[in-house]
Amino acid sequence: MKSIFIFLLAVTPYFCYSQVWKSFSADSLYIPGSPYSFATTFKVIDSKLYVGGGFTKSGTIYSSGIAVWDSVTWDSLQSGVFGGGVRSICSFNSKIYCGGNFFKILNPSGIEIPNTSHFACWNDTVWQSVGNIGCPNGSVQAISYKDMLYIGGGFGYIGSTYFDCIAGWDGVQWHNVNNFDGTISVFEIYNNELYAGGFFTSVSGTPAYFIARYDGAQWHDVGGGLDGYVKSLKVDTVENVLYVGGAFFNTGDSTHVRFIAKWDGSHWYDVGGGFNQDVETIEIYRGQLYAGGYFDTAGTQRIPYLAKFNGNNWEQVGSGIDNAVFAMAEYKDDLYVGGQFKHAGGLASSCIAKWYIHPDSVNIDNGELKMKNVPELKVYPNPTNGNITVEYILPQPEKTFLKIYNSKGELFRKFVISENENLSAGQAGKKDIEASKWAKGVYYCVLEQKGKRLAWKKIVIE
């Protein structure tokens, strides 16, 4: 144990330096002469970051409502959109579809393109309307799922055809997909099903409170639902859980949650005590959970607008951000953060900023290693160029995970080493792991119970 603390002492300055905010500039995304610019959605498509929101310029170029960033320069999609911002961006059948609150799109000659209100597509050259029956009469979110593009939002009609907040586009024509009694604000795919969140209480007469799932044939309730508006959904593909953010306090199975919850396909769970105001966006970066929104308290800590979860508690991201966060996405090794802010980490950065964790930094909270009664954890042979054996002692008879992180701090392997059937508290266990095909380098072995990291060991593969 003493050697661990010496190691932590040696690398603490490095860890601090390796986690930093990167500014774009004071005029990254903005409306000249107005303080009310914002970024609301990110989407990575073909190695480029597409950004939607309420702005008219990105850097020095004109890009109304939507812009494209290639990690070096900004570009526009012709003149962009007008009358409102882009709220969703999705790739489908080699085209980029954009939905939002905008009312029109102009061609390069300044002439309005018919039927491009609220929803349109970009074919890499020009803007086009979608279908031949007209356009949605309200805001749009979109996602691709099972060979269909699904759109949801605050619309009732597409052209003169009634769809009631949701429709499917197959590339040729529109399809009905049941009826919601309210609005849809977000989609996500989890366990091969389409999840929709928003402000609704039923789907085609079936109760579904603010969240519902679609199996490709019909919609279903999700664990009794929630008691308030759902605004964000994000799947952790490693843990195979769905994080849900919005404006709610309780789940249908009576679990108390505050503005964020975790769904594992069967049950709801609290996440670190939650927040005191709305969660607008959720992202996973370097294997760690991030949440952004309007809040100023996370758990019991004062943490405004953006927080990360260390497995036990919420933490501030660097020195923080100065206004609401609406969008996040990992792009080319950075976590991109968008919102209504003007500064991130003390740096001037209008509506968009980058948070960076060095590839040699590891996603382990050092403070957790100072717990009393830390269980024994041994890894041998170490260094190795073949298999490894992990020995451990469990502090409690709970479901236990053994996780391997790579040198980027990303979860590389995960093993369930106890399901409560056989091992008891204080009982030793052993796990043999095939490591001969792992790339050479440094890895970290972490023992975890109930979301808490209990002990770790550094592994060197030669």
C-alpha cells in the first residue's frame, strides 16, 4: 500500500497537468452584437464534427444555425438555416438530415427551398426537402434505427398528413409509427430497441410516462417511467446501461432520483445523488460519465453546469464552466462541450470548448485508494508477456466487477467475478485472464463493487 501512495505522489502533478480545458476563441460560435448565441447539438460524421444551435457565425465564416469543424477550420453548409436553430443531426443513406426549430433554408441564389421548414437533408452539395408530402409543422429530433430514419418532436403533421409527434422515413416515403400524446425531445438505441424521451404520458393509449421503448413492432413502458420531462439519453456500451437526464425526481418503481437516473434494462438506480436542476446532455468520455445542464449542485457539492462522476461522487471538470451546457461529444480524443457559456476553465470560449485528458492519464479517483480496509488485490506475473492471474478478497458479498483500463483511461475489459452465490465477505477469489494478445503497454486493474472502486494495480504488458 505504501508503494501505491508513493506512486500517486509522484504522478499527481502529471495527472493535474494532463487534464485541461482547451479554448477555441472568444468568437468561436456567435451572433454578432448579441449575447444570446448557443450550441445545442453535436454529431460526428465522416471524421467531422457537425454543430447545431443558435448562431450565425463560426470563427470568421457565416454559418447560420449549423457549422462543420474538421479539428482545424470551420466550414458552412451553404447559407445554413433561418428562423431558428438546428436541434438534431443524423446520417442516413449517405445524406445528413437536420431537424430543429428553423423555418426555411435558402439556396445559393437566396431563393427559399420549398418544404425545408423544421427538417431537411444535405447531400454534401446542396440542401433538399425530405419526401413529397410537405414538411413537419413543429420541431424535430431524428435518429437512424433498423433501416429507417425516425423523427420525433413537437409536430403533429407532415404536410397535411397527421403523424402526431413521430414518423419513420425509409428514404422514399413516410410511415406512421403509433401516436404520442405529447412531444419527443430525444432518441437513443439501447439493447437493440429504440428509446424515446420527452414530455408525454402515453403511446397509442398505452401508459408510458416520459420515456418509452420500441422493439420494432410496438411501444412499451420503461420500468414504470419517470415523473417528469426527459431531455437526454446516453448508453454506456461497456456497462450496458442507459443514463437518462431531464427534470424528474422519482421513477415508476419508487426509486428516488434527481434529474438523472440509470436504467439497466430491468431496474432504475440513483446516480450519485443527482442534481438540483435540469440535465440537458450526458456523455461518456475516457470511460467516465459526464452530465451537463442548468444545475449548480451535483450530489452535495456546488458544481455548476458540468460535472463528471468518479464512480462514487460527482466532481467539477477542471475549474468549471460559466453557463449552461446543452451538448457533448467525444471527437478526436477531446470531449467537446457546447452550450450558452462564454468561458470554460477560465478561458474565453464562446459556446464551444474542449476538455482533454492525456492518453497516459487513468480514469481512477486517487482519493478512493485511501479508504480504510482496502481489500487485497494481487496481479502476477507482472510485468508479463502472457496470461495474468488476479487474486482478491471481497469486503462484502456483493456483485463484484474486475475492470481493466488501458493507458488512455478507457475501459478495456470487464469481468463479473462474483454474483453473490458463493463468495462471502473476507473470502479470497482468483481470476485467470488471457492477456497474451494485448498490445504492449501499461494497463490498470480495478476491483469494483456497487459502483465503488475499492483497489487497483498497475499492469505492464511487455
